[in-house]
Amino acid sequence: MEFQTYKQAFLNEQPWTETQKNYTVQEGLEFAVRRAYNDMMPRTIHGIGKVEDAEKDALKKALADEIRRKFIDDVPTSCDVFDKRHKEVCEDFVQRLNALCDKHNLQKQHYGKAQKIVNMTFKYLLLFDKTGQCTKLFEYCHMPIDTYVLAYFQDKYKGTQAAGAFDIPAWSNMCECKYTCAQKQIKAYCASLSNEFRYPLYAEFRIWNEGKAVYINSKGKRKKKK
């Protein structure tokens, strides 16, 4: 399938109003962060439900402001500039998140959580870019790493030296070093693909679906062995 087919299918799956589906990048930023916050799986942060909504909203607002300032109002001019700012935004988010965790005696979180909310925010913003004004930004973006993406690449590189880049038991517990290593391998893999799929964020729309099938299939095989 072509990228636009995957993109439209993903958009159709979202339980959004027509107004929300037609947001521009500027209008949809805070909405995208709120959606991406759920993808970060905050429910795995035991006790987060007891934290006041106002504090969690402030966390999301701070991230939206950082993304607007570093990526939308001032679009990166190269992949290196994007990567530098991406790391800064992820580190800022995980510091803010852990400050909140410390305040409420919750377990500290890792870089894996930050990459998921930041990268998924960009994925949602890509849906809102109807005019193509942010095309260059999205070409620099990273692929969100989660269970299905890891399953895809673990299967793709099984038995090779590159498999080590995806030897990550849980994406949420990734450190920055493991994340950077995985993204480097992902970028190299995507460079061999055609059309929009040569860009990691675009390729994720296809790879996530294929990785889901790989993951479900592998779980089925493990159950049969038992």
C-alpha cells in the first residue's frame, strides 16, 4: 500500500470529531500532545491516577510549548539540528515528569517514555499537515518506538549483528543511548525503502501494522510451545 493509504486508515481509526480531524498543525499541537500522552501509557506509572489533573495538564502544556518553540516556530534546518533539539525536548520532558513523580513518591521514569510522547506528537501532527507546509520537519522526525516496532525489527534482523540495536526488553525503560542506537539502525533501514517510506516517521505507519502481526504471531507460537 502507498503511504497515503496507511495515513488515511490511521486517521479513520481515531475517535475524533470532524473539527479535530481538520486541525492545522498550529491548531492541533496541544491536542496532539494530549493524544500522545495516552500512547505513552501513563497507566504503567503506578499512582499517577492520584496526581491532580492540573499538574498533568501543566506537564503536557510545557511539552507543547517546547515543541512549538523548537520545531514549528523555528523549523530545524538539518537532521543534525533536529536530533539535537529532539534530545533536548525529551530530556526536558523526562525531567519534568520525574519531578512530578518525586513530588508524589512515584517511581522514576525513563527516556523511553519521553521518546514515545514526543514522537507520537509528531505522528499526529503529520495527520494535520494538509498543505505540506511542515514536510521538511516530518522528514527529519524519528520513528516512535514501542512493542510492535521492536517486534518488527527484532524479526527483520534476527540472527544478524544489527539485532543488538533492538535488544530492548521494554521500550518504556529505554535509556537515551539505547534509543539513539535503535534510531540509527532504523534510519539506515528506511534509507533502503522507496517513496515516503524512506523517512522513519512515514515508514512507521506501515511498520507498526506489520510489527503488530509479527508480535501476535510470536505470542501464538510461544503459547503452542507451552
